[in-house]
Amino acid sequence: MGRARARAGQGSAWAAAPGLLYLIGLVLAPLVIIVVYSFLSRAKLGVGVKWEFSAQAYADLLFSESLAGGRSFDPTYLQIIFNSFLFALITSAVTLALALPIAVWIATRPPKDRTGLIFLVTIPFWTSLLIRTYAFIIILNDNGPINAFLGALGLVESPIPMLYTPFATVVGLVYTFLPFMILPIYASAERFDFRLAEAAYDLGGGKWTVLRRIVLPSVRPGVIAGMLLVFIPALGSYLAPELLGGGKTSMIANVIAAQFGASRNWPFGAALSVLLLIITLLVLVAFAVLSKRSARVTGRSSWESML
Amino acid sequence: MSHETSALTINRVSKQFSTPEGGVVRALDNVSLEVAEGSFTVLLGPSGCGKTTLLRCIAGLEAADSGEISLRGQRIDDVPVWKRRVNTVFQSYALFPHLTVAQNIAFGLQMDGLSKTQIAPRVEEALAMVRLDGLGGRRPSQLSGGQQQRVALARALAKEPEVLLLDEPLSALDLKLRRGMQSELKRLQRETSLTFVLVTHDQEEAMAMADTVAVFDAGRIAQVGEPRDVYLRPRTRFVADFIGEANVLPAEVMDAGVRVGSIGDVGLDVISGIDGQPPGTRGHVAFRPENINWERTPNGDAHVLDVTFVGGDLHIVAEVGEDTITIRASSHHEEPPRTGDHLDLSFPAGSVRWVED
């Protein structure tokens, strides 16, 4: 046998080399550093690490040491992880509820209108997320347009405090991730054969039944992809809780940032990062299982819908 | 046909579509039709003639601009699609990919509010009717095209509709399968004695299945009747040409006959459908290739250009003056015409049909 002949359209392995180098050097290597740091000791002044093995950082996740030296169970960090989960879950649910009607509506427009509407969905990407998040400080604060509007209508006597509340964090997160939910659902809905909906009507299904039993199962891969694209980044969100939540509603990313900054505990920050990484992987696996099940049904996987 | 025996009455239905270019297409132009209870009615016509639009108007998937549609005497124009007692077999089958075959069939029955125990036997029965017993657990993607077709049929039949609508149901099947399904559909219609309304562009399919055929021409019904009647007595040039093979030649009514193209004068006994046309009227006549008598004579008017052997028949293309006509002769003839021969043509009584333009 001679050397394997390349088929037409097949790429060469060498073409992938630059990308692979980038991935190994700039994605994999920092991860390795994080894992290694998490097993080292805190440096004297807190900046950097001392090269001495220690599992102290992991112990700190669950236990706190009193000044007397005794160890007791401390749920602070579990609470923060739970909070992060809750915020990510609420964000996913709200974006799903908002994105589904929008995506299906766009997918049912005439083809020439769809491009323009999808273009509108992507407009927020034109400016930096930081600036857009700052804009929400203006919108949500006590003297902002929402309170001014409610006041002018006489609905409220004193401004409703919205900024620096969990509500503001959720608003910011939903705003940030909405396009990531709309796009994959739209991709699924756009491929939906609306003749199936006609057939369902013809067989006696009302509007709601057709939506629930025929349209939704067909866009399920897009929904799963959207949940993935929203839930995982939302879990590790930093900006919205920092700027809009006002530190009251810390999520795990804010705690990690603090460890590398003010708290000066790099190994602990690294351990928290490893924990976040493991949680993210577990969520990914869960989604993969879910997606496989739905792929068996629709013949199309969520991973495909994400592209 | 009296109204008591009408399953479906279409009364002066019109429907226009605007094209993306800003034009207007008259898909249905004042169409009226009676569909008899328990009949197999075929709407036949070339693509874009409005037959599918009419089917969609009956189903309720499209709203007519004007006119009335009644089901067993009841107006249904304002009844939403999901409440009409008609069901459709779609050209694309439109099977729900995420449901099994049995679930596909059960869907419509669930919409009728039937219980699980009522649905199960009906699904079994429907599967048996289309000879797919035992395949209820499969998904549509695991079935062949012909099997999917049967599922679509079973799904609509299970609802026992007052009228079953079939939109080009066989067009995606290959020829052999299509022939089989044609007799299968006939059998199902007989056994269920439901009213079938089928849309097709295939005139052979229409002839093979229909009790009544309605020929569509550009948004209007050109002719309605039994297939044989429509074949033998086409009313318009379009119908003559579209159904079966026909020689269509320009003609003029004379005092004692009709002058047909370059063939010359033909006696009135040979012409049918000409009542009331005064001399001087110009129009067309149509005659069937198999309905021409020929005789070989050295100075016959018809000059044979080509002879093609197609099994039982010979297709003869002959030139008469400026006209080219097709003649069909039996292959069993002892001395069939050959290319270059001259033929003398004559026509049996009533075999040349005067047709409207």
C-alpha cells in the first residue's frame, strides 16, 4: 500500500498546526498553571505562590480556621457556588422565555426579512460589554429613566431601588446573553418544515397544541445549544454582578478575582477556578447526554445547531 | 347531481395571489364543483393551474377571496382548519419526525379527544388498512418512501374524515410503486367508502383512479366528467391536448362540412360537438391517433415521415400538406406503413371533435 491519498476537499493536517499550537500554548498551558498553583502554598505577602505542596486551598473551600487554630465547617463558598448556579439558571430560563418567541417569529418571516432581523439581534456586539453594562447603571439607578417614567406616571412615590440588587444582576446577565439564546434557536426554527405545522392543524390541533407538540420538539436542539451557550458563561460571569449587583450578590468569578487581588490568596483563587472548571465540565457532560437523546429523536444534534 | 348526495360543494370560489414582482396570479377563477358522496374525484391539471390551491381552500389552509365551500350542505368557509372534518395527505407526507409511526397516527385521534384505549385499536386498524402491521414503533426516517406514503394515508384515514384530500400523493414514488399505489388507493376508497378528492398532474393516474375528473386550465375548470367521457368528448382544445394524445388542427365550418387544416373538407357525420356553429366559424378540431383509418395508396395525401415501434402499437408520424399528425396502428397489422409511404386517411363517424379554443 502506498501513502494514503488525500481525497478532494480533504484538508492537510499541517494546516491545523498553527491553531493547535495556539490552543496548546495559550489555552491548555494556563489551565495547567492554574491547577498547579492550586496545590501550592500562599506566598508571604500574598502575591504569587510559594513552591511548597499544600492542599490547604481545597480545605479552605469547606472549612474555616478560627484564630485559635480549630477547624469548623464553613458553607460560605458553597453558598456562593449555589448562588452562581441560581443566577445562571434564572438567566437561562428568562433568556429562553424571551428568545423562543423572537426566534420562531423571525424564522416565520419571509426569507428576505430574516437577514435584517438577525442583523438587529447582533447589534449589541458592536460595542464593548463593559460599556453596555455601565449603561445599565444609568438606566437602573434611582434617578434613571425607568424610575423617572414610573414617577411621572404617579405609580411610585419614591424611586424603586433597582441598582445594586440581585434583580439588577439578572437584568444585566439576561441582556448580555439574550443573543446567544436567540441565534441557535433561530437556526433550528429556520430549518423547521412549517408544512408539519400545517399537517398538525389539518389533523385537528389548535395553535397551542401545534406549538407545544410539533414546533417545540423540532427546535429542541437549538434550545439545548442556547442553554449551553448561556448557562456556562453566565455561571462564570464577572461584570454584571460586579457592576450592577454591587458586591452584595457575589458570584464565583467575583470571589476568584478578589483572591488574586485584594485578598491576595493565589492558591485559593486557583482552587476556586479549578472547582468552577470541574462544575462547568459536569454541566457540559449533562448537556451532551441530553443532546444525544434529542439527536436520536430529531436526527440532528445540538452541537450542530450551535454552528 | 342533487345536493343530498354532495359531500362537497364548491360554489364560485376565487383566489388571487400577489407575486413578489408585484403582479397578480388568479389561482382560482370562479370555480364551481360538486363532489358526490363516496366518489373518487380527481382534480387534474398542469402545475400552477390552481388545483392544489382549491385543495388547500377545502382543507382550510388557505382562505378563498370569494365564493362558498360547503361540506355535506354546511358552509365551512369560516370554520378553522382544525375543526373541519376533512383531512389531507400531503405531497411531502409531512410526517412528524420526532414521533413514531403509531404516534403520528394517534396524534389526530388525540386531537378528537379520544382516550388511550379508544386510540390503540384505531391505530392498529389504520396500520392494517395500509398494510403496515407491526411497523407502528418505527420512526418515519426508518421507513422507505412508499411506506412513509402509507403512514401519511393511514394518519388521515384514521380520522374517518367526511372528505379525504390527497395532494399529489404519489408524485414522489417511482413508476412501479406508483402503479401499485394507484390500485391500492382505489381499493381503500372502495373499502372505506369515504369521499376522496385527489390532485394530480398525471393524466394517466387520473384516468386510472377517478370516478369523476375535473380538468383545470389556468384557474378555471375546463371540463368535469367521467374519465372516458372526457377522453372521448373533450370540450376544449386544452382538454383534448392534455388528456391522452390528440391531433389538434385549425378548422373552419363550411356549408356542408368542416375544412380541417390541410386535410381538406370533412363531412358533418364525422364531426361531433359542432351543434350550432354557423358556417364561417373558425376554431379547432381534435382527433385521436388510434381513431384514424388509413390505406396505402401511391397518391395518398399523407406522407409517412417516421414509424416507431412501441410494443402493441406503431406510432406513425405523417405529413399532410403543412400539418403533421400522429397515427396509431396495430403492430399486428400484416403490412404496416413504412417511412416514405403514402396513405389515404379517413375518419370514422363522430371521431373528429370540434373543440373550443
